[in-house]
Amino acid sequence: MQSVTRVEIATHLAPLFTGELVTRDEVLAAAAHAGARAEVVATLERLPDQRFLELRDLWPALPEVPIESTAVR
């Protein structure tokens, strides 16, 4: 199974961040609406209940998520 990466999260969530604060629930809804894998949604469920202004504001809450996959193909 492929691990979740920040690149994958960004692919699903980038359109959500338009300069307005978004809630954790909005992040989760956007990921589900974008067709994110269950593993991505489960990772995002670990976010604290707060508002986020930019995509990069998620990363301090998800420090274990790598930027991209290091798997060899």
C-alpha cells in the first residue's frame, strides 16, 4: 500500500485554499469530494479542530507525512 504524502494531500486540497480560513471539517469534506483515498482522509482526520489559511498550515499538525514517496519503482 502506498503511503500518504504531502504531494498527494496537496493534489486534493490545493483548490480549497483561496485566501480564506478553512476549518478542519471543510478540509475533510474537500478531500472526500476530490476523491481522496481513505488513507488520505484518515490522515487528515488527525488535524486539530482549528482553521487553516494556507495548505502549508497543515504540515505542523502532520509532521510524519513525507513530502513525497521515497519508494523505488
